Amino acid sequence: MSFTALHCVQSRRDFPALARAHHGHALAYLDGPGGSQVPQTVIDAIADVYASCNVNTHGSFPPSQEVDRRMQAARQATAAFLGAADAACISFGQNMTTLNFALAGAIGRTLAPGDEVLITQLDHEANRGPWLALAERGIVIREVRLLPAGVLDYEDMAAQISPRTKVLALGASSNALGTVNDLALARRLTRAVGALLVIDAVHYAPHFPLDVRALDVDFLLCSGYKFYGPHVGILYSRPGALAALPTTRLSVQDPDAPYRIETGTLNHAAIEGVRAAIDYIARWGHGATLRERLVDAMTGIAAYEHELAAYYHGEVARLPGVRTWGPDFASPLRAPTVSITLATHSAGAVAAALGAQGICVWDGHFYAQKAVEVLGLAAGGGLLRTGISMYTTREELDRLLGGIAQLAR
Ligand SMILES: Cc1ncc(COP(=O)(O)O)c(C=O)c1O
């Protein structure tokens, strides 16, 4: 089904935070790439764990069996969200960064000095730092170049992949520029040399339907708080891929997937919140199965967000002294995240002025520090980033445009 401006207005009633005002200004949350708001159903689901089964897993008593059941349901719902074969493909952790350190460390232990890992200049540090840390073990870390247009240099990617390449760690979409990377090409190139493909889908997952089996990835990570849920990291592993890895874990930890990479007691309430967020998204779609409803809902939300983002991108580019960064909106494969710089003010000064009017936008490098450096923007304070979510309205973007226009003059 399509997701229209009317659906957006309806959805806003589900998010209690959207009713909050600041000094008489309604708050406009245009900071989705940093984290989205949550619907009441997510808040209720989290609270319900504390009210009804706030006990540890694997006990022989009813509340413990209840929490086991809920954790399994959350893995199943997340598998449906990502298009995974089953719940055994889904591991949870504190956040994406922590899971990626655990994954990179485990993969690193299977590599030999001189083996290569390819990362990119466009990626968030969470998909660079854990791999760069492997250099200590003699692993060679190479980087795919970022072009000034805000897209990766795919010739450079192809040229850098060789039989020595063991991993390509690549973002699905840039949280700084909204670029969507060519995952099919990345898979072809890595397959040809037998390298693993690890995808950071943190910025992609809130904006597009995901299908890990169609993408044919080995590992994919995302984060619940970017798609209307709480702070939980998610790792998808291709069936069999995690079992082969020497993860860091206690001797008493279940050695099977998906538990093999999980450490200690998980945040059960938050994981229940992830399940509720996925259920919430599915409500906006039609279909016989949860998967069908999710794909339908995300397809509709993607089109709605793309149209709004294209509108904002076109209007803001017309303002004097404003420069937009990253690709335009000609392709539907463009995340609804628009970053700009102003000739007259730093991004930080603009964000502060907008913040005082209740407009929540981020400035800086958003941990995509390398990309901001490569674009030559680090010294000037980086980018001003606007993110569009399912609950974003055109009126909010017009308010933002008015605020920027005042400063751009
Ligand atoms: C593209 C991208 N990757 C990774 C991360 C890190 O996610 P987490 O905060 O769950 O560690 C973020 C967070 O902003 C992100 O935007």
C-alpha cells in the first residue's frame, strides 16, 4: 500500500514525543539518522517486560519461559524484517558498534598477516574502526576512495579487490550523504575472490525494505533505535557463517548461532521493544505474512520519504550560498538524508539557531569523519544534516527551509 501524507499525520499520533513543544515551538525531529522516536506500542512493550517477566532466561519457572518465548519471537520478527531464513540468523547486542567489534575481532582471528580487509572512506567509523584495529595483527587494511560527488569510486573498489582480500566491509547507505552503495557489485567482486561481505545497514534499514538473502551477504548489521525501536544492535549471519568464527565468549556461553557472539545477559526489555517496532512498521503494510506486510510497508514509507527528501533537496539548493552534498534524488535508491553547507555560517551555528526554534537537526561529521575529511569539510565544522522519517511532514521541512533562508541571506 502507498504511505501518504495522510498516513504520516495518522502515524504521528502514535509517537508521544512528537507532541512535545519547546518554548512554544513544536519540536520538529529531523534527526532520524541519529535516532528515531518510538511509538507508544514500543514503550508499552518495553514496560510490559518489566511488569510481567523481568527475570533471566532459561529458568524452569513461568516468567523465565515467557522471556525465552519473547526473545525467540523478537529474533523471528527481526528475521522477517531482514528477509533472513530464520531466527538462528539473528544475534542481538548492545549496539551495532559493539557487535561489529566482536565480529571483526572474530573474523580477524581467522586471518593471517598479509591478508587484506577492504573498508571505505564513506563509511561510519563503526564499520571502519573495528577493521582498522586488525592492523595490529598484521592484517592490511585498504580503503575504497570516496569521490567528490559523494559516491564511492567503484573502479578503485574493483582494482583493490584481489585474492588477498578476505573481507569487504561496506555501508549500505551513508548516514552523512544518503548515498546508497552498489551492493550487487560488491557481492560480485567479493564472490570472485572468495571474500566475505559485511554490510552496515544501520542507515539503510529505516528507509528501504531489506532482503539479506537477495543481497546474498555474509553478515549485515543494523540498529533498532534507527527504525523506531530502542537501542539494540542486530547482527544477521548467513546460515553457517557464525558457527565458523572463533568469537570471544565465556566457556559457559551457548556455542551455537545466534548466541555464539552474544555476551552476558541481553537487554530483554529493549529487544522486546525491537519486536514491537517491527510490528509497528508492519501495520502500515498489507499481506498474508509479517514479511509481506513489512516489505509492503517499507516500500510505501520509502517512496513517501524519498518524495519529501527530493522536495527539500530541490528547495534548499535554491537558497543563496547553500551547497548540497551527496547524490541527487534521480534514483529511488537514495536515502532521505540531505546534507548541506552554507557560505555564511558554520553548520554548528545553523544547527544551534534552528535548535532554538525547536528544529532538531545534526551538524558535524556524525562519525562519518573520514568522508567529511575527504570532502574537505572537517575544518569548517562539517555538514548540516536533515533526516526524514515516516513521521516527517512537509510543513516541518518548510519551517526548516524558512529557518535556513533567514541565515543564508
Ligand atoms: C551508518 C551507521 N553505522 C553505524 C552506526 C553505529 O550504530 P550504533 O550506534 O548502534 O553503534 C551508526 C550510528 O549512527 C550509523 O549511522
